[in-house]
Amino acid sequence: MEGLMITRTLAWSATGGVSLLVALSCSGKLKDVGAIDAGGKSASGGSAGSTSDSGGTTESGGSARSSSDVCLTSGGCLVAGINGQQHDRGGSGGSGGGDATAIAGSDRTCFSELNANTGDTAPSVGPQNAVFVDAHIAAGSDVKNYADQIVFGDIGVWEAYANFPTSELAADTTISLPTEISRALPNLGQFYITRQSCAGTPAAGHKLSVEVWWKLGGAIGGFPTEGLALGTVSKNEPVWFDDTVHAFVTGEPEAKRVMNTLNKLVIEHVFADDDPTDAGKVTLGLWLLPDFDFPSKFYIGKVKWD
């Protein structure tokens, strides 16, 4: 079913988000796009996910998906907002109870703002992650764009390193991501983006906004195929919220690119009042399909529920 088309209009905001997926593919000679430090630890594609948290179990309770959702045999589904299954985030506690779900020793509830300054555990990698090792705290004032401007301001942010491996799909301009992500799993990075204490709490009726920024780790001639989206996990496979997809295919106008933008992106998703999606299972996915091993840094700022 890889050839299925996305059945809904994809829309995204330059200011909001929930779970994110990114993939990138590139070719061409290098040119300077701004001095960017690629320092720090990184992970080679395909192995990072085996050493971290990762939602190893799922449960299949809940109602069936809408017939208009695009579902892939091994690449997940695109949904318009209602995901018909509840999910168990492996290794995390918590139970249903809406806003009353709180972090031990904290007055922060599941739906209060989450960022690197709130004393919460950093986002953990998801079950499909192949490139990120972990996320750690960095000073927001140190995160600067290609114009040497501060992206997030004077707040703490989560930073993650990843070297995306060379992809045989780097020059493919017909690939449709994330619907065909099963073809590019070694080039997928994924994080659980909400508090572990949210596990078992329905996201119904809430709006999720996530601040992110993706930094190029060097210089490149043409931007590779890349993208990101929020979603969730169903039976250990990715499910994407189609209204959060930010996708760029190599050769398209660079104004569409997701990486190395001037400003941070805010990815947003509104959960319907009857949406049973588990708030603790929301993910952020990134894909990148380069024609050489590609270093990058990814930053997560505020994660906000309304």
C-alpha cells in the first residue's frame, strides 16, 4: 500500500507543533550556507533506537480508524485528527485522569507547559528512531541561525545530534513522505514529545504546540529531501497527523525547506473532543535523505497544551 496518496490537504504553521518526524535527501556540490558548528556527539543511522526508551508495547483498544485515513503496511498512517487506538508508552507510568495526572514531586500536570527549564526529563526516543541517541539541555542563547541571530531567546532548550546516513533515495523526486516512510526507516529520527506522566491520559479537546528548529551541520549545495511531523505510535508503527506535516523534496524551491530556516517552526495539532489518542504517546518525527553521511542538530523549545 506504499503507493497510496495522502487524502487530505497538508497544512503547517511556521509557529506551532506536537510530535515530529524528519527525513532528508540531498545531492549536489557544497556551498557555504553559514557557519554552523556540527560538534558534539552523534549517532550513525540504524542503531540508536535500540539503546533508549521506546514504547516496546502497545495496546489495540479503541475504535477503528476512519476509512479516509491513509494507512501503510509498514510505514504507519496519516490521520486527520482522530486516531482510533489507545497506546501504551513503554516504561512510563501514569493512568487516565486528564489534567490531574502530575509528575511526582512537581506541581506540573500533563497539560501544563513543558520545556527544558521546568525540571522535566528530556524527551525519549521513539520505537522507530534510527538516528538520535538522546536529547540534552542546551542554552537557548547559544542556538543561532545562519544570520547569527538567536533562535529561541534566553531559555533552555533540548538539543539532539544525529548523523543521517547516505540514502539510496537521495535523488528520488517522486517519493512521498511520510506516507512512504517505510522505504526510508534508516533515515528516521523520532522522539516522544510529551511528559511520560501523560501516559493513559486522552488528548481529546486539547491543542498541542511544539517549537522546533533544525540546524544544518556544515555546508551543502542543494538541500536534501527532508521533513517532520507530529504523530503517535500504533502497534509499534508510526501514525502521522497530516495537518502537521512539513515536507521538502530535493529540487523544490528552497523556501519550502524545513532545515536551516531563519526562524523556529511552531507545529500545532488540535485533538477533537472525541479523539482517544493517548497524550503520552505523541511523537515528533524527522526524516532526511542525503547523498552523503549528513550531520545535523535538532532543537526542541516549548511544548505547550491549550
